[in-house]
Amino acid sequence: MRGHTQTRMERIEQAIIVSSLLFMVVVTVQPILHLLALSLSDPARVPGMSGLAIVPSGFSFDVWGLLINHPSVQRGLLNSILITTTGTLLNVTCTVLMAWALSRRRLPGRAIIFVFVLVTIVFEPGLIPDYFVARDLGLLNTYWSVILYKLVNAWYLIILIRFFEEVPDELIEAADLDGANAFQTLWRVVLPLARPAIATITLFYLVYHWNEFLRPMIYLTDPDMHPLQVVLRQFVIEGDKSTMVGIAAMTNYEGAGQISTRALNAGMIILTILPILAVYPLILRYFTKGVMSGALKG
């Protein structure tokens, strides 16, 4: 009887957990499905769709055809890919190198450097001093004004430092005995063990660069250099539909002018989050693989 009661309680607990997880999935996925349904619906039926609709009303590729073929969206997408790829590579490289150096206790001045790292967390400069620095360095209206900002994030640096400090000293000493220098030890011994941590900060840097719009909006005055997030802000927040469909089409209400602003905004939002949704499972799988590899070798 006691065992039967315990099994029943376990089933109730499992049902509660599964129900809670399903509820969170629904709450998270429903807005995305709603935006996708709006972007794929017949433009004439979009105004009548409720905020809970997740199935397209009618079917039309007009919104996506307009977005994919529009020069501003194409340039914004390419600019976002350039800034995100270059920035993430530099971020991860510099963070790994600095973390590896600061994780070595025999590094001269290690404590002083670490204090400076902590100071950057507490005392972060404002936008105006940062703007003046970028101007004096000649970085205004260049991609570097966006890419080089926070080249090393102090929080992610601390994560890697703590991870590198947990690498057994025996492995480092064995590499030294084999004649490996510091870079060879980092590349062949430490980095394979640090895959989970590196995958984590890579994802953080990717999301940061892809979602950034304030700095590009201020520092990149050339519209041809604007990333996709700035283009999204122009269409969604400012409600500037004329630059997308053309003034003539809006005036005559023909062709692209028939597309609802609501559907256009939904398509733009989906377009900006699709790359992150596509990359995240790849990094997550790599992260999981790194964890399992470390567990099997341990």
C-alpha cells in the first residue's frame, strides 16, 4: 500500500512538472507563431485576426516577398551578419586569451589586472564619454565603432577564468614536460576541456551583437551601414511604411500598398529572430556534446 501511494505521488508530481513545462512552452511559442501567422496571411484578412491566432487566415507570401527583395532589408541583413560574425570572433578570441593569462597564478601583476577588470563592472562609462572616445579615435561611421565596444565582457571573462582555474595542474605540467608552449597548451589541452564554457559565452556574444541597435543607430550615420535591428526599428517603432512599399503604392493602395502595416511589422520581427533561432540549436548541441565528452573522459 505504501509503495502504491508513493508511485501515485510520483505520477502526480510528474504531471505537475510536465503541465508547467507545457504551459511555459505555449506562453513562449504562441507570440512567435502569431507573428508568423500574420506574415503569411492574406493582407485583406489581417485586420480581422485576433491576438491569439496562430494559423494564417488565407495564405500569401506578399509580406515575405517584399521583405526579402527590399534593398534596405538585404543590406541590413548583410551588415548584421558582418558585425555579429566579426565581433563574436574577436570577443571570444580576446576573452579566451585574457582569461587564460589571468588564470595563471604566477602571472606578474595578476591581482592588479583583476582589480581593473572588476572596476569596469562597477564604473561603466556613459554614452557621451564613449562617443567622444570613438570620435577621437576616428571610429565614427565605421563598423569598428560597434564591433570593438566591450571587446572583452568582464562577466564572461570571470566565467572563463574560473573554468580555466579548475583545469588540473597535472595536465598543464604534462604539457610543459612535452615541450608545449603556453599557446600550444591552451589550444591542445585547455580549450577541448573548456568547450561548454566557450560555447556559452559564444552564444551570449552572438545574441548581444545581433540584438544591438542603439550604438549602430548613433555611431553609424550612413543608412547603408545600418544593421537589421536599426531597419526593424525604423519600420516597427517609427511606423515608416512608405520607405518599404513606396509612396506611390501607398497613395494608390495597389500592389505592396495593400499589405497591412501589422503584417509587415510581424514579418520584420520574425526575420530578425530567425537567425538566432537557427544558430541556437547548433550551439546548444555543441554545448551538450562538450559536457558529455568531459563526463566520459573524467
